[in-house]
Amino acid sequence: MTRVEEVEFVALTGCSLSSTIIGYMLGAADRLVNNEVSRLGNPSLDANTLHDASLLLAKALLADRLRFDGTFDVSTTDYSHKGGTEAAITTLRAEAIKLLQEGARQNIMWLQKANR
């Protein structure tokens, strides 16, 4: 089971790829989140943070996939044409990582306060 449901992903992105491809993207996004959480020392992050980071990474994976088949149109995302496809992908990935890092930082601060 992935953190982001296929129905939600399709509703938010308008993606018309097959369920199989979307499932692989959502699974890959979850693995990327898990890898980053592991890199951060496995802090306990709330489900909303993990979901939002996974959604951002799934969007980046979708943009990357559409870039490969030549159908990516940056005007359908929240990003401007000026940066192009690579900038949109980089920005989505960076937002996801920042979200996880901020959640980990807050978790560490909470643990430090609780252990005083």
C-alpha cells in the first residue's frame, strides 16, 4: 500500500497513464521517502508529512516520465515555463526533501525537550 492513493494522484495531477505505471510511480516515491527518512536517522514523522513528501516526489517522477516521452507541459503544473522541465522536477524534489528535513528537525527538538 502506498502513502498516496492512485485516485488522489490522478485527481491532483490529471495523469492519464495506466494504473500499473501510476502504481510504480507511487511505489518509487514511497521508496524515495523511506530512503530520505533513513538518511535522516529514521525520525518518527507524522503521516501527513510522509504523505505530502511522497506526493511531491510522485509528481516529480510523473514530470520526469512525461519528459522522457515528450509530452511534459510545464504549464499544467504550478511552475513557470522559464525554468523548464528539469527545474520543475528539481523544485518538486527539493520541496519534498525540505518537508522531511523540517519534520525531522521538529521531531529532534521535541525529543530534546521531552528528555530534559
